[in-house]
Amino acid sequence: MTGVRDSTVDGILRRTAARVPRRTALRYGERSWTYRELDEAVTGAAGALLDEGLVPGDRVAAYGHNSDAYLIGFLGCARAGLVHVPVNHRLTGAGLRYVLEQSGSSLVLTDPLLEHHLPAGVRTLPLRDAGGSLLERLAERPEHARLLTGGPDADALVQLLYTSGTTALPKGAMMTHRAFVHAYASAVTALDLKEADRPVHALPLYHSAQTHVFLLPYLAVGAENVVIDAPDPDRLLELIEKDGVDSLFAPPTVWIDLARDPGFGTRDLSGLRKAYYGASIMPVPVLERLRSRLPGLAFYNCFGQSETGPLTTVLRPEEHAERPASCGRPVLFVEAGVVDTEGREVPAGTPGEVVYRSPQLCEGYWDDPGQTAEAFRGGWFHSGDMAVRDAEGYLTVVDRIKDVINSGGVLVASREVEDALYAHPAVVEAAVIGLPDERWIEAVTAVVVTRGRVTEEELLAHARERLAGFKAPKRVLFTDGLPRNASGKILKRELRERYGT
């Protein structure tokens, strides 16, 4: 009787299709799908995958750009009991091979334009735009009656989410149907997702935040979803002004690009009602500039990581005025603690590592019991994030544990230094790292992207006016751009490698 009580990822769509079958579920380019059509397509995709000889539990990698076919492929895997492995479409060479081999993927769903990057001998099925593609098979509407007699249970794995690997090799977080269903409920309640919303999904769908914090929860409530290839500022502004899009999630880098686009100051953007940001820290000065341009826009700060579903805390619009630097309080199904290196809870106002208990959590890391044991030590999941919690339970992230700088025996959080630099009008982007130094062991070093002319001496003086002496940068390095992964996180490991020799 387990299945009678279970809720699965694909079951989310099935229930919405039964409730609002003729409502538009998804638009991509010139194609659109009602909820009934999308649900039927997912059943067809599940059958097509099983016809490939796959069996429940097999891993199926997805190596493609945003499309309706990408979503259908994921939900088809979920309905067939297969484990979906989303792969960063920018990965090539050894990085791509590592994920495919470490996951043990039996098949790769791919875009034809990307297929040449795959290792020789890998078995593939095109998602779209090719003979025999998944979308082409759906057009034939094959019957798969045997699939309708059962399905995965809630505790089955549905996805391996590979961590971004900003500090080490990626690890595959094992996510179950049950974990994601809890995460979707948390997202709907914390982010005020409604059927009447018209969101645009612009970030890569292989990224957990776009798919599991927004697209799937929005399918759960029955909204009309627009998927586009990439977060191009002109395209986003056009969708807001002319197509009724009223909800957007993007990392700070995209919001910065939007604010700098010439159309941002001239287009009618009054229809945009909800602005969600996350994936990396939003500098407070940037947030203030955005809010001054669109004072009626509701901002939500979304914080978390892949292993947690991935949403853990939210700072709601009405909370921004008093705590603009905070990432908010835990969502519905998340319990958070802040602990010292011995795992003991620290007092309010004291920095410590954020730890979680939640049904949204991963089951551990795929084929890596050592890392799993380390992450779940002491009965909590250890996030690696350093934060301060105030007396009302609001968290403010200070840094990643590995990004804290030990300068002359004193710990310096890079976030505080970066905020000081962002307050200078010439600074477009800033990343603060620790570099080897004979005197300080690690010297606080700022790597910045600027507009106009500004000198190192000017930026150092600016920082010293706003920071204690030991926190101020010892050096400022100028660059044309900061290395980032697709979710917008700055790859400080690459900066340390680049400038640390």
C-alpha cells in the first residue's frame, strides 16, 4: 500500500493536469503545452526511455541547453523510476567524463550541437532537433500501457545533483522523490508562488535552484511558465514589458546586467512584481540601486545548496528594509542551527557553521561514504557556510568556511570586505581572497572589475575608511571578469590558483 500514500516528482504534474488540464503549463519558443499535453508527453517519454532497455534505478545523464524537451526528459525519468543526472552543458573534457563515469550513467540525453563533446562510445538519445529525438517520438504518441500500472515510490532516488565544485571535485547529492516534494512545498509557501503568476525561467535547468525552487513548484500550483535559453537582458526586458512576465529568479550577476542595460531605465517594467535572487550573495549596494529604480518590486533572497533541495532560508520582501544583508529564516521543512567546530550551538551574534535537519536533505553522496559521513556528522548536515544568527532567528551569511581568510592569526570574512568595495561607484564586481604572504600568512586581497578610471590606492583608501585596519585589503588586483560557474557563484579557487603563484 506504499504507493497509495506516496507523492512523487512526476505525481506533482499529474495532479495539476487533473485539476487544470487545459491551462497552459509551458511555453518554449513557438511551442506551448497545456498541463494535459505535458503530462501525456511525460508518460510517453518514460515509455521511450524504458524501451531503450533501461530499468528503474539506472542513471540517465542530461547534457543539454534549456528547452521543453529537457524538462520532459527529466520528468520522464522520474515517472519511469530512473535517476536523472543533470550535467553542466559547459563541461567538456575531463570534467564531463568524470561526472558521466562517477554517476555510472547508462544513457545521455543530449542536444545534437553538444554531442561532439561527449566521450567516444557514450550511448546517447537526442532531446530535440534530430531524427529519432525524444520530441519526435512524442509526436508519434506511442502507447506505454505497462508504465501506467506502477511507478517509483517516494523513497526512490530521482536525481543526482552534482555540487558546483568551487573548492573540490563535484559530489553527486542523492535526491529522492520525497525530498523534492517537501522542498516544493517549502518553496511554494516561502516564496508566495501562485497560479496567477507568469514566471520566466532563464537560468540553466540543470541548476537545482531554477528547476526545484521555481519551475517544478510553479508547475505544482498550475502557473503558466515561460522557459528561455539564457538570461539575456534584452530578452528578459522584452518579456516583462510585452509578454506579461511578472516573476524572475536570477543570481546577482544577472540583476546587475539588467540594471546596467540601457532598456532598464526606459522600458515599462511596472508589470514585474516578484524579484527572486540567490545562488550567490547580493551586494547590499547593488540591491539598494535596484530597489530605488523599482520601488514597488518585491524582492526575495533565496539561500541554500543542492544537498538541501536546495532552498533552506528566505528573506521576504517586508524583511528587506531592516535586514538587507540577511538571507532570512528557515523555510517550512528546514531546521537550522549555528555551531562551533565542536558541533556546539553558539550564542546569537556569534559566527559559526550552519547545519541542517530536514526531509528535504539528500541521502548522501553517490558512491562516496566517506564524504557522506563527514557531511552528516553529529546528526546534522554540515553546510560549510559560516553565518551569524540573531535573536529573532535571522541568518546572515558571513562566508564559506573555506573562504574565510586567516590574516596574521585573525579571521577575516570576505563578504564584509566585498560589501565595502561595492560601495565605490567604480566597482562593478569584487571578490576577496587570501593569498600567501610572508608576514600575514594570508594577505587580504581584492580582485575587482571596474568601470571608468580608478587606482589601487583609491580603492585601498576607500576600504580603510569603512573597515577595521586588519580587514582592509593589502592589495587590489584588476581584471576584466571574475570566473563563475553557471549558477553565478564566483570560483575563488580559480582566483587563488591564478594569483597565488
